[in-house]
Amino acid sequence: MYKTKRRLVILATDAILLVVFIFLAVSIVPKFNENRSYSPLFSWISATTLFFAILLITRKLRSYFDGELYKSALFTGETSFLTEFLEQLRYCYSLDDFYDNISEVLEKKADCSVLFIDRKKNYVLYNSPNRLTCDKDVLNTLGMNFPESWKNGVYFIGDNYGIVSSIKKSRGFFMVNEGQHLYIFCRYTKLFDSTIYNNLYSEFCRFENRTKTISDLAEISSLSQEWQQLAETQRSFLPAVMPEIEHLELAAYFRPLVNVSGDYYSVLPISRTKTLLMLGDVSGKGLAAALVMGLVMNTVKILENKSDLPAMIKAVDKAIKSMSLQDKYTVLFLGIVDTSAMTISYVNASMSDPIVITRTPSGYKIKPLTSNCSVVGIIDIPDVQVATQKLYRGDVILMASDGVSEVMDDSGTELGDTELYKNTLCSSAKKHPKEFVDDIVDLVLSYNGGKKLRDDVTMMVAKVVD
């Protein structure tokens, strides 16, 4: 099993380090000391340097073998079936998607029997078409053994449908999340690597939360008198406050045209020096756009590798297309700011306004972060390319929906086409992002002449600081 093999790798690398240390102490250092041309301090520094070089190599080897062991444990043999089910579960957005995943992977490929029960309603949501999961005695036994009050977690069951402590004696397992019980019966359960269960349970819980959120939004959207509740639900997807991030100052502004909006933004720290910035706009207005907005935000949030921008775009594209709304898509900007490398790596899926405002000897200059990807969710997307641009201290990154640049004055001239807009951007770049945003909002409202806005207004600003 993975954990056992991993411990062996750790013991082996630690043993190598110990042998090297003893060898240095017994063989190398005395020889240095015997040679009078070297000082004792030099000999110990040399030995220590060599030791730490070997330490680094063994750490790299440990990391490599650990990765290979992980792949071998979870992506080969019987465990690969559960891994495939888990991977497909990441992209399930409805119970129908979930049931298809069960049928295609667990039943057809892994030869498992599956039973999915809502204990709160005492209702069978899904059962495999076989004698075991359709047997009333089995259902009654499981109901008595594992009632609604059963605690969340993963458990193993034996031949008598009771809990067993040893995986070797189990004929299946089940997962419990808030009264939802998913039973998976398999005679070779003992052959599954134990590492898979925690990963599978976590993804099962994410799926449950995801479908509940989508279901809640859909139910609310069907009741026009509940728009305000939908707006509050939608706002819960957006950051309540900007996170505090080293070397970055952040601010945002969100003003929907009606109660709900298709605009969205987020800031997600990846590491101490890397931060994901996201801003997008769903086509259309109202309830359907808000529903897609929530789906996009949730899709990005649950992805584990937030450094893989092409995979993120593909996941969002798949999620929107799975809703089969035909006319819904999103334009989207995803950028990773690396304050160590001083770069922004990005995919601009047809957003018109992302820019970097940078200081030059002749004053501030505007650099566009040009589009390098098509709209997402409605057409086939070719290979997604990531662009990179250098950043400098004091640079301001502005992401905005087209409700900012396309606001018109009485003559029909769009703000984004004016020198007034560009001059305001440059003159405000030296300010804190919150003040910068306030300046742009004031400009949008004054340029509009007090008339009712025609679009949502959303923007986010990140400034690179010392």
C-alpha cells in the first residue's frame, strides 16, 4: 500500500543520510584535518556543504519516488477504478451526472453495486439493478444499523452489513455526509489502496455542496419575488473583503444593473508569492446569468491546481456546456501574479479591458493584457495559451467588465475611447487601489450624466508594492 511504501522510502533516504553523515565524520573530516594546509574550520565547512548537497539530492529523490508511488497506488490496479470515479466526480454538477458516473465507472468497469440513500427522507435515490441493492432485507438491515444520526465519514462494512475495523474483512464501504449515505459493495474492497478513501470522501462532500448550491439557485430563480434572496446568495460567492497578501494591495467594486448580475471576481492565494486574480462577465442579464456566474465561481474554487490556467479554462467551459443553456457563455480573465518572479501569467478569454499601468521616466504608461483565448462555454476551445508579462513595483493591474469602458455620454461616445479615461487611469495609478477604484467609479457616474446605467459595473485592482 501507498503509505507503507512511502514510509519505506522515507526510512531508506534517512538511512542514506545517516550513512553519509557517518562517512563524512569518520573518513573525510579527519583526512582534511591531517592535511595541515587546511584549517579545521575549512574541513568542517566543506563536509557540511557536501552533507547538505547530498541532503538536497535525497530530498529530491524522495519527492520523485513519492510521486511515482502515489501514481502507482492510485492510478493502477483495482484502485484506479475509484480514482477514475473520483476524477469524474469533480465535474458532476447534477444528480444525473453523478448517476451516469456510477453506472459507467463503478458498475460497468469496477463491477461494484451501489446504493445511494437520503436517510433524512428515508428514500432510495439510486440503486444498482441487481439482487443485492434491491433486496428489502438488505435495505432494512442497513437502515437499522446506520440511521440518519450516523456521523459523517467513511466506514467499512462486512458480510453481515455491520461495521468492520479491518479493511481486509470488508465487502464494501460507505460514505456519510449530512444524512446522505452512499454504499459501494465490492468483493475486492481489500485491494483498494487505503489512501483513496479520504480523497474520495472529500470530493463526495464537495459534490453534495455543489449540487445543493446549484439547486438552491435554480429554485430561487424560478420565483421572481425572491430576486433579493438570489442577489444575496450571489454576493456570497464574491469576496466579502479583499484578502491581505504580501506585496499586493487589492480593491474591488461591484454594482449590478438589477438585483442579480452575470459579473464576478475573486482573489485566491496559491502560495506565499503567487495569487490568482479572476474577473469575468456572463452573457446576458438576470437569473440565468447569475446561475452561470455561481457555477463558474464554484468550478474555479474547487479545482485543486489553481496554477494550471488552461485546465481551469477547460473546466469552466465544460461546466457551462453541461447546463445546455445554448446562448450562455462567459468572457473571463485569469491571471497569476508572482511577486517573487515579478510577472503576471494570464489567459484572457476575450475580456476587453484588463491592463497594466506602469511608471516610466516619461510618466505612467498603459499596457494591455490582450485577449489570447475565445469566449468560454459555447464554442470549441483550441489549445489554451498562457501569456506572461513583466511587472515592476508600483504597477497597477486593472480588470473591469465592459460596463466601465462602454458607458456613454450624451453624444454616444464610449468612455474607454476618450483621453479623459486614459488620463484618469494614469493620474490615479499612484494612489491606493481603493482610491483608484473610487476615482474610476466617480468618472463612470459623472460621464454617464446621471442617467440610468445600461450594464453591470465591476472592477478589481491589484497594485504591486514593496
